[in-house]
Amino acid sequence: MKLLDIYAFEGRNIHSHKPVIEMYVLLNNACSNTRDIPGFKERLVQYLPGIKEHYCSLGRPGGFLERVEEGTMLGHVVEHVALELNTLVDAPVYYGKTRSTNTDGVYQVVFEYKTKQTALFLGRVAVELVDALARGRAFPLDKRLEEARALHSATQLGPSTRAIVEAAQDRDIPVIRLNEGSLFQLGYGKHQRRIQATITDSCSCISVDIAGDKLLAKKLLADSGLPVPLGGVARSEKEALKIADELGCVAIKPAFGNQGKGVTLNLKEKKEIRAAFRLARSYSDLIIVEQFIPGNHYRVLVVGGRVVAAAQRFPASVVGDGRHTIKELIDIANADPRRGEDHEKPLTKIRVDPVVLMVLARLNLTLESVPALGEQIFLRDNANLSTGGYAVDVTDEIHPDNMSLCVRAAQVLGLDVAGIDIVTKHISIPMRSSGGVVIEVNAAPGIRMHLYPSQGKPRNVGAAIVSHLFPEGSKSRIPIVSITGTNGKTTTARLVAHFLNLWGLKVGLTCTDGVYIDNERIVTGDTTGAWSARLVLMDPTVEAAVLETARGGIIKTGLAYDQADVGVITNITGDHLGLDGIGSIEEMAWVKSLVVEAVRDDGHAVLNADDPMSTSVVDRVRCRLIPFSTKEDNLLVRKHIQRGGKAVYIKNGSMVVSEKDKEWTVLSLRDIPFTLQGKAIHNVENALAATAAAVGLGVPAYVMRRGLSSFACNDRLNPGRFNLHAVSNFRVLVDYGHNPAALDSVLSTARQMTPSKLIGVVTTPGDRRDEDIKAVGAVAAKYCDIIILKEDKDLRGRQPGEIARLMAEGVKTAEFPAERVHIVLTEREAMLKGLQIAKKGDLVVVFYEKYQVVMDAIREFTEMVSTGSESALRGSGG
């Protein structure tokens, strides 16, 4: 067995609306079915006992093992093994599927995941384990699981970040993870906010730096009249001892640090002070020596100028049972599943370090001491959760004066989210009257103590942070229109963007020639996948997103957004069949249906009611429907209107919208220039699709009318799509059509433009099926008087001349005169050939691979004509 490829889909995809791993596995045909492998089931259960509970398609526990016993392909086993491995590393998932592909012996395995890096690792482990079981070999599963758990711990979201992300999702605020750590974008476009753990984008870098500099922070707090402990700064043990002599009992900590690292409290003896200084020195060159304040330790969480939670913190401790040593009691405590290695779980494991040994020595104890039954032994003086401590919620006990003091401390340092560490007699008593002090102010406070207190009420502080970033009634989303289909996607997307620009919005547009932000192209190329869509949604200036969403992007990367406001399918034909495992037009419809499935419940799906394959996905639509049609009597449109739905269609030569049982005219086709007064049926359909999308977004009628009347197929608004150029005494039509349906639409319209002769410069991509390439030639022969066959520079796996030969075979089937067929393989030379043989009144239609190559050829020919070049004029028919 061999793993050929593995990929993580992070958003909605063709397999699931949840994140999944997709793997391609090559099986050994001689040993690929479990029924042919003696002892396979027994070895599988021995390694993974939990797999006995898997249901599979039989719908009952043990169903999967029944399938194994009857005989199932090893790819199917990989799926279930991957699911079970995720469960074993505390990341349980349940969705999976396996299917054969068009390649013999290759299986596609898909399974859901929670943590991407862990799941990718476990996918590989699943293949290795099943291969070992099939071969009867031993496998180091425990070692692999240990590696996976470490990876899971390192890459999963910590409790603080997870609480904020989940709170945002609960409020339907979209979330984008910006790195493999804790940096997230909440919201889309201009409404986005960013967090890194509990630091928000409202907090300045200066404020975070001040909070991290404990000396400066303490000075600013003191200068603002807030109570802080007396103390000084030491650069040597001698200086530390001198300060301690003046203060008495002291605390020592690094001037720069966090999470209680290097902090030692309640120091009286010189030996302890020297040891504590050396420990703190490993974290910072400057050491704070300050008065030790006896009392209870509290953390108060301030968010947006108000206290949202408070917890009393206790140092790491163990409780004796009269039998176990302190070391053994620590091991028992660390076995608690709530304790993790770092911050990934509600509690952190207790670690033995010099501070623990010092505290125990002060109590005349060692790790081998056996505490009496019920005796609590505190292992540290500081009460950080990161060093194994625990917390008790006291939010309802905090005195109003203490709340005001903590809010002021956060404001003094300029923090919108802050953890205020205080020591005082009791939080219910005003600190100023009881000798309490502010010990520290944290700019990135961990919030798990409030989420998972060991005692008391959990506080949903993640929701409080989200509410601070997005107050009730504020927006987090921008309008999103996602457009897919076989043909017409780019023109439809550009027209929708044109509408929204005229409506006054800054639009982010992705399409086949690049990414545009507010009409400026910032990326050039075919940008119709998830990467470009994500770019637009991450742009902080974008007020609306129009996303051309191509088949390839959907299959290979899924969707970059969670839900659109409008999903459009322009049409579905047989183009791209045979690629990426899609073998039928029904499967193609299933792929493209994802765009209308991923629409908000109150959004709209726009479907071409004249296209049987587009309407075949109606049952997958869960939002509101807007069908469009070139015929007012279209059955789907009529039924939908009768049910009170919206629709857009052509009636008496005009575009009409029906909504709320009323019809209103948008515009006559005569006044929509790019439809050629309705002759360009494909552009009529594009105009209908874009208008339907605009209706779904609530674009005013006057904006639609203005947009339709001003939109043109030219270099500025719709480059490379049905662009008509006057050259010498003939015309040139430039289009990107590259499949039989597209060529048929463009050439049939070109024929209606009554040229003297129609000259077609034709090509199609090399990765299409032979029959599709031949069909392109047949379509060209149907409409053209002269045909020039060329090839793309990127042959996509074909041999030079092979594509032209197949197209020529298609032309021949139409009994087209051979003398009127020319094969010129390169795009520039083929284009110049068409221009040179054109005569007065002719129309040259060129279907390009590279738009700029064609435009350069037109300019070159024009210059040749203007200079009287004999080679150009020879065929110009002057």
C-alpha cells in the first residue's frame, strides 16, 4: 500500500461542509481485500480495540468489523483506522468515506478532522498501520500515538483562543485562522477584527510592551495612584540582598516575563534570596525585588472597561492520603485528564523545579515525604495556573471599589483586555482599606481559570471579548456573491461587481484574469480558487466580495468562505469531464452545487432555469431561490412565481423581475449594449444571472438599470469576453471560449453580425477528452467560412500538433472544405494569419489562451497597415 497524496480542506468542500482530510492510496491488487488476508481482522482489533464499536454502513456497533470479515477494500479500512486514531489522541471525529477512482487500484479516502497537522500526521500513520497489518508485520503504534499527541498539544487551539473563536461562531461571526498559532481574523472585509490569543487589534503595541515591562508598568500604576508593593531593581545578588534587608520578606521576579516563570515569593533567608535571584536571572537581566504582601491571590479580568470575571488562585498542591509520597501524589495529580503539558487543557501539569524544592525545604519536607491523610501541601507560593495551580470563581464577591480599581489599572496601561493580578485580604473588602496591592497587569491574560474554575461558576469570558469587539447590532460580514458554472462566470462576476461599484461599495472581485480591489488589479492570473477568495475576505477595505468560483478550485481547495449571500450557477455543460475524477455531467453538477449549498438561510441561490443540469440541483438548495430564464413561460419560473418566489426573465424583449406577485421591468434588451439588442443570447443569460444576484442582494432598481446600460464588453469593464475591435476595414472579435458550448454561443452570435466571411481562430485546452476536442472543430465548421486551428502554449500533457489534429478531425466530420482549414500552431502566428487573410467586411473571431498575445498581434498588424507594409496589405482587401 502506498500513500500517493494527502490534502487538508479547511472549509466547505465537495466531501463535507466540515474540514476533512483527502488521501489517495494505491493498493496492491494482489492483496487489497480483507477477506484475502488471513488473520487481518484479529490483528486490527489487537492494535485498535475501539474499532469494534464502529458502525459503518450497517448502522450498528460492530458493523464495520462485519464488513472486514465479509471482505472490504483496504482503503475502506484506512478510513476507519484514521477515525479511530483521531479518537485515541483526544480529537474524536465521525465522518469518513472511501471510494474507488478512475485509476486502477487507487482509492480516495476522506475523513473529518479537528486539528489539521495532527490529522495529516494520523492519515499517514493509518496507511502505514494498515499496510503493516496486511503484511503481518509489527507496528510501533504507541510511539506514533505519542508523537501525534505531542503534535496535537502543540497545534490545537488553547482554551483561551478556542473560547473566543467558538463565541464568535455562536454569534455567526466568520472566522479565518491566519497562522498555525493563535492569530485569527473575526469577520470579513471592512468589518473584520483580529485577535492573537486574548490580545485584540484595539490594543496598541506600546501598551503590550508596557505591560511586559514590569518595572515600567509598576511605575505608571504607582504614578496614577494605584497601590503597588514597595521594591527596587537588582542587577546582582548583592543588590538583591540589600533591597531585601530594607523590605523584610520579599518576592523576586524577572522584570520581563510571564506565566509566573522565574517568580519566587515569601523569601526571608539569604540563601533563598540568592537562589531565587539566580532563577529569575535566567529569564531577565533586571530583577525586581519587592515587598511580599501576605493575602489571597486573585485574577480580575477586565474587558472593554468593565470587570467580567474574577477568580481566586491557589498554588499547585497535593493532598496527602497517608500512603503516597509527595512525588507520587504529584504523579497522581498529573494523571488527571484535565491537566495538560501547557495551556491546552483546563489545568497544567505540576512540574518539580528548584522553586518546588525550595518551598518543600522551608516546610522541612522532601519529595519522598508522606503527608498525613487530608494534609494539603502547597508546592509553590505563586498561584499561576501555568505552574500547576487552580482557581475558584469569585466574580459575584468582588467589591465595587475593587472593580473600579482594576478597570483603572487596565486603562492606565492602555489595555482593552487585561488580567489584573491583585493580593488582598479578601476581594469583597476594598483593597485600599485592607492593604491590598496590584501585583501585575497582563496584556494577554489566559482565561481558562474563568472558563474552567475548579470550583464556582464558569464564566463565558470568550463571549465577553467577542461582544467587546462586536457590540450588539454591529456588522461582521460583507455581502458575498459566489459564481460558478461552465460558461459565463467571468462576465457575470464582472457585471455584479459593476452593480455594486455603482451602488457605492468598494468591491473585491476574483476572476480568471486576476484579483481586483476597488477596480485596481492587485494580482494577475487565473484567480478563481480559495486562495484569491481568502485574499479578498482578508482585505480590510473591501465592502462586498464577488467571487468567481471555478470547478478546479472547488475540487482542489474547497471554499474560502463559510456562507455566501448569493450563490449563482450560470450553466453546467460537459466541459472538464474526465478531469479530477469527474466522469459525468451529473457529477459535475454535484461539484458545482456546493456553491448554492453554501448560502445563508436568508440568502438566495440563482439558477439558470433554461439549463436542465443547473435545475437538477434544486433539491440541494436550502436558501431562497431566484431562477432566471430567457423565456417568460419557463415551467420552473412559472411554478416558482406561483409559490410567491422571485424570478428574472425576458418578456416582450425586456428584462423583467417578478417578486411579491408583482412584475416590474428592469430594462429593454435594446438598452443593454453588451447583449447586441438581445442577439448575443449568452450575454442575455449573463445579464439575467447578474441581475438575479443583484435582486438577491437588494440592489436598487435604478442601480441595476444604470449598470446594465453602461456595462460593455471592452478592455476596461470586461476584457477578453466578446470584445469587438475595428481593424483596418474588418472587425476582430476576441473571446475566451474554450469548449463546444462556448464556441457555439459566440460563433452563432458572430454569424448574426452578418460578416462577409467569418474567420475562426480556434483552440481548446489539451486536458479535455478527445471527443470534446473534436467537438470544438465540429462547432467551428458549423459557423465559420475559414478556420485556423492553433494550440495553447501549455499543451497540458499533449504532444505538439495533437490538439490541432483532433480538432481537424472534428472539422472533417462536418464535411468542411479542407482548403479552408489552416493549421498554425502558435497563437501569435495564427492570429496574424487570420488578420492577413481577412478582407473588407469580414469578421475574425479568435479564441485565445493569452489575452495579451492576441492584443499585441492586433496592434502589430495595425501598425503594419498604417505604415503600408506590403505583407499586411497583401491580404487586407483594401
